[in-house]
Amino acid sequence: MKLNALLRRVTGSLKPGRGAVPKVGVERAAAGQTQVVAHYRVGAFTVQIADAGGLYEYSVRPLGELEDLYRLVSEKLGDLTLLLKRGSDIGDVLTEVLEIPRERVPEALYALRSVLSYGKLQVLLDDPYIQDICVEGAGRVWVRHSLVEQLKPDQDFAPTNIALSSSEEVVALQQVIATKCNVYISTSNPIVDAQLPQSDGGHRVHLVFPTISQNRPEIVVRKRMPHPPHLDQLVEARVLPKAIVDLLKLAISARGSVIIAGPPGSGKTTLLRSILYSLVPRTWKVIVIEDTGEIDPPLGSPWTRYTTFELGAIKVDLFDLARASLRASGTRLIVVGETRGVEAQVLSQAMLVGLGAFTTFHSASPEEVASRLMSPPINLTASQVGMFHYVLVMGYGNNPRRQLKLLAELEYVPSEDSVASRTLWDRQRDGMDIAVHNILLKSKRWSELAPRCRESIEVPG
């Protein structure tokens, strides 16, 4: 039995209790004091969020004497793996080899899983309220936590009581992560962007080797939510107004094209996933093209997803995938997870043949979107950029932290061979209670979409 198969067997026996809702305290911290504002359980650990006089901190403590179990598992790992590979009962193996009572088997399972998997980061990967994990050399690990984000929007990351003791320990963990992602990191390949196995959450990983980071090896994990929020939830949370949802429903029906722009971490991919899962019928043939697989085709749907691949001299990039997608019998919608380069050329071809298109783009304004699409390395013509109908711009704010800031439309101006941008909705100017009718009255592009829009569209609940 290979190690990966052994790990799947161990993981399958573990139920870490990830769905617990944090118990949030109602008392506030006094100046200079620490007040626990939330606590919950993750696997064999208890988690606390504490307000230390204005700085929110994340701390995790093992239940019972878990530290002793970690030591025992590490010392007896050879015997444990040998017996488990033979197919022996996991509970029997743990009780006999570790000499522990049967009631401690769940804790021992968690310790074994951590040793075989991601070590000190395992509990952070299992915590459903953590959005990002950041390791910058030796020292404390930092996390972006959804509850901290609500309580103190101006605090980006929270320090944890989990620490890596040396650069060597960080590099060793980098090697573990790279191996599980089927990639390698070294002096000759010092920057790695990869994805954890789906069985481990499918999270995005960014690794930087110490040779180019001033001996501060870096690990960044951007966690992938298993199920994005429904658009109704985003409306309720005031991420975007209902009128924008209504417009997107019409645009999808009419095979329109939408760019979701914004800075890194502003919620572009989350919004894209919510749009697709909330508004696109499951019976449509949707083509999804990604660097990192985050948009899972719904079960029982004809959706197709392609992801990039590289192994030695073999490389399949986004352009190759976009070109292949045009032969995949897609008649409704093509989705590029993030547009960065020449794949935009194929995306424009897809729009020319009548497909709707959705993509995300790193940019802070509609004008910047148009400018960058027409600049190297993308090099679209102004008329090609003008085929995109609408631009949604995500950004940061307070309550909620990630929010839609702007809706604009792009229009090709033949006389100047340029692209004009027209703002249809501005969060600060128009507020959240605008009606979709008022947005459509401002839109010149809607006149070309309206004839293609079906009177009714079956939308999944």
C-alpha cells in the first residue's frame, strides 16, 4: 500500500467536526486586557479568537494530552505504517502500538493524519473559518479569518500561536507540499504555484524558495471554499445589490460577456463561482478553463473543465485549453478562471461565434481593464475588447470587507478605434437599492443583447 493510499485510509476514518459554529462572546476586551470573543473545535483541537487590546489573535490548543500523542506517533510511525499497510484495523493498531485506551483513538488518528500530511499547518487547513494561511520564514504563522474580518475589517491577517522554528523546517514543509501537488521546488525552480489534491481541499498554494526571498522561505495557502455562497446570500450580506444579480441573469440568458475585475483577494473568483452556480442552468454546456481547478462542474451536469498541466518539457497552457474548448460542443458559455495572456485571443473568438463569456482579471477600474487587454502580453485589438459587454469591479470596504464597487460597460468606438467605458452603477453614488430597470436605461449595450435574451430562463434554486 502506497503512502497516499494509506493517508486516504487514515483520513477516511477521521471526522474532525469541521462544521461547528463558533461561539461568539458578547463582552468586549478592556484596554490592555485579552478577551476571548469566539471559541470552537476543529478535530482534536480547540480554537480561540481573542481580542488582545485591539489586536485579534488566533490560538489553537490540543484537547487532552495530544502533544504526547504527536510524540508517540512520530516515534512509532514505522510500526504504525507497517501494520496499517497490512490492512489491520486502524483502531486496533493505534491502541496496541501506542498503548493508549480505545477512547483516545480519534485523537491519535488526528495526530497520525497531521504527521503524514501537513504537520503544524494541518489544523489550519481543517479550520473552515480560515481563508488564507501565510508563512514568511521562521516564526509565527499568520491567517486570514472570516470572524476577524467581520469584527475588525482593517486587520488583514491575525497572528497564531503556531510557529515554525527555522527556515529549514519551512523548507521541509515546502517539499512535503510540493510532493503532494506533484511539482517540485528547488533553487532551479524557486517559485511554484500549484493546487493541493482535491482530497486535501484543492486549495491554491504559492511557494517561494529561500534563494530568492532573503532566506525567508514562503508558503501561502489560499483556501478554496467547498461551496460558494448563493447570490441571495451575497445580496443579503450587501456584497452587491439585487439589481446587479437581475442584470447578470439577463446577460447570461442573452449570452453576454462579463469581466470581474479587482485586486488580488478581493473576491473575484468567489463571485464568479456564485454567479455560475446560482444563475447558470445545470443543463447548459459550459466550458471552464483554469490554471487552478476551483470551479467544479455540478454533479450530473454536462459542464467541461480543463486545467493547465506541466511535466518536464510537456506544457499545456491556458491558450491550448482555450483553443481546445472551441471543439468541445459548447454552445452557451465559456469561462476562463483568470485572463492573463494570449488565451484572451481565443476568448474573443468564442464571443465572435456567439458564446457568452465570463472571466476574472487583475485590474482596479474598467479603463485599466481595457488598457491592459490591449497591451502586451494580451494584445487584443480595440474592437475585440469592445466585444466584452460588462465589467464588475470588486474592492475592499467595511461590512462587508469584500464588496462590489462598480458596474460599467465597454463600448467600441470605430471612429477613434478605441474603447469607451460607461459607469452604470457606482456603489457610493447609487447605493444598494437601485432597480435593474434604471441600470438598463443607462446601458447602450443592452440593445444588442435584448433580442438574444429569452423571455424566461430556468434558473436552479
